[in-house]
Amino acid sequence: MKAKGPEFIRFFKPILQILKQSGGSGTTSEVIDRAIELLQIPESEQEVALKNGQSRVRNQVQWARLYLVRAGYLDSSRRGIWSLTEKGTETELAAFDPHDVFQVVQKGLQAEKKMKELQEPFVDEDDESSVEATDYKSELLALIKSLPPSGFERLCQRLLRESGFQEVVVTGRSGDGGIDGIGVLQVNPFVTFNVLFQCKRYEGSVTPAHIRDFRGAMMGRADKGIVITTGTFTLDAKKEARRDGVPAIELVAGEDLVRLFEDLELGLLPRRTFEIDRKFFDEFGRDA
């Protein structure tokens, strides 16, 4: 029997559970990975992508966070950090009903829509919960994905140079085990590392097989490896990248790419803006 409500509400309780176990807060990547692991989401489902190239299951976890924020269980805190509110901390998970929470939030959203105050697009109860981002982040990723393979490789070369790598060379030779380039990372005047990198313009998720193939190609040729993708990595791909006994491989997903461009202000023109905090004005809307 199909559970009531949209599929993304299955992540409500795991998110709260994970944050409670983590001392009340966690990074976006940590929470999403652990939620996928807790619900034992199979690799095949993790590889499914939306029309805009985002991972469908990771998109659902983001939707779950958005609803938990609206319901008051999570704080809409700093970028990349998910944290429990006092309400979230005190919530007993045994009595927590995800569908009830969804309905409460949905009623509030519908009321806001009627007053034409809602800015963001929200799915209805029958939707598959795909978030269609409309900000510069999705536009930036779409632009990068539209580049030809050689252009994406040169863009990654520029990004690595801006991040402190030296002697970054794009090889891009076919039959080279997926290696697209090499660079040198100088840790200090006495220590340097040769780093091989691979650039994957992906709509979906990179799998463990890709990581193993890349590691095999880099063995004996470099100290470190980096896989850069416009898509995402499955949970098992991340585990494979950090597996004991073999060289670790650094993974840069699409959302990490966007963050790097932001931090470096590369290809992005910074602008300052504000968002109205409606809760602040609530008390002034009531008669004294």
C-alpha cells in the first residue's frame, strides 16, 4: 500500500533523527548521505536525475528540509548547515507523523499563495517533488553543462589554477583511462603533490565503477586524484573514493562546483540583496 502524501516526506523523520544524533546540526552533504544510507536507497534510484540534471533523491531530501523549516523543526540557518530548532530538539520521533506535518505546511503554503505572497515554487501533494531551481546556481550549472567537452576541461583547468594548483595541463587524450589532465599542488615550500583530474559533464550520478576505473588509471602516476562532475556522486561512489588501503580520490559534485565559483567570484558578479523575514513582522501585525 502506497504511503500517504508525496514521496519526499519519507525523509522527514530520518533528517530529524540524524541531526539529533549529530548534536543538533550537520552539513548538507552529511545529512543527505546519511539519510540515503538510513533509508537504504538503492544505487539505481540514486542515479535517477531530474530534467535539470539534479539527483532526484537528493532533490527530495532538500524538499524535506524545506518543509521541516516551514514547520519550525529546522532553522533556516547559514549556508550548508542544517540545524534543529528548539521544537525539533524536543520532538519525540516515536510520535512524529510526517504526513500530518506535510498537511500543516501545505495548508500554510496554499494560504500564502492565495495572498500572492509566496515567491518560491512549491509542489502540490500529487507532485513527484522535483524542485526546479530558478536562481543563478541552476543557471550556472546549466551553462557549464552546455559547454563542449574541451571547453569544460579548460574551465576545470582554470578553476584548479585559481584554487592554487600549478602546472595544470589538460591532456584529454582518448584511451587514457579517463584522465583529462594533471597539475601540481604545492602544500608548502617543501611538499608538492602530483594530481590527476577527470572532468565529467554528467546529468546523473557518478557510480563506484567510474571511481575504480579512474583510480586504476592513476596508479603509479600521481599522488592524488580529483573527479569533477556537473552531476552528483552516489553514496557508494563516495565510499569507494575513501576506501581504506587505496589512494583517496577527491570528489567535486555540481553543487561543490557552484560553491567554488562563488568563493572565487569566478564567472559570477557579486550582488547584495535582502529577503524579507516575515516572522519578524508577525508580532507587529497583531493589535496591542
